[in-house]
Amino acid sequence: MFIMFLFFLIAQCLAKPIKLCLGMCGLAQTSDEIEIDENLGNYFETLPNAKRKAWLTTEVYNANKLGIKTFGTGTFEQLRTTKGRAKMLKNTPCYEILSSLDYTTKFQYVPI
């Protein structure tokens, strides 16, 4: 029992330096967070123009006719003045990240 405790203690003490060395050699990931940058704009810039205009029209109607505001003045102005970009959100807004082969390889996902 004592030997197992010593082994556990040594493993705990050496885990961080070993992980750091493996990270410097490129054999292990150095951070827990994977950063993937697709050069997308903010949410309003990635919405297609038709969806953005429909959302704006609905917001104006709800605010003027029904007295219901779903977001603040700054967000409303950002929605109103934003120009679209080349890269846009497509299909469903609840994107399933694992349906993309690029992400499954970057996150090293293996289905069971």
C-alpha cells in the first residue's frame, strides 16, 4: 500500500513537467482549449442579408405595433447598419460541430 502511495505521489509531482516537455517537443497539446479561426465576422455579419432584413423588419414591427423590444438599442443599430460578408452561416443555426470533417479531425473525435 505504501509503495502504491509513493508511486502515485511521484506521478503527481512529475506529471506537469512531463506534459510541458512533451508539449515543447510537439508530442502533446500544451493548452486545453483548441483555437479554430475561420475568419468569420460577428454574428450579424455572418447572417445572410435576407435573414438579417427579415429579423430587422420583425423587430421594428414588434417594437412599434406591439411595444415589444427583444434587444437593446445598440444591438438594434448593429443589426440595422451591419453589411454582410463573404462567409455566412448556412443551414440551421444550431450547427452540429461534429458533422464537419475538419472539426472532427482537429478535435480528434472518434465515434463509438
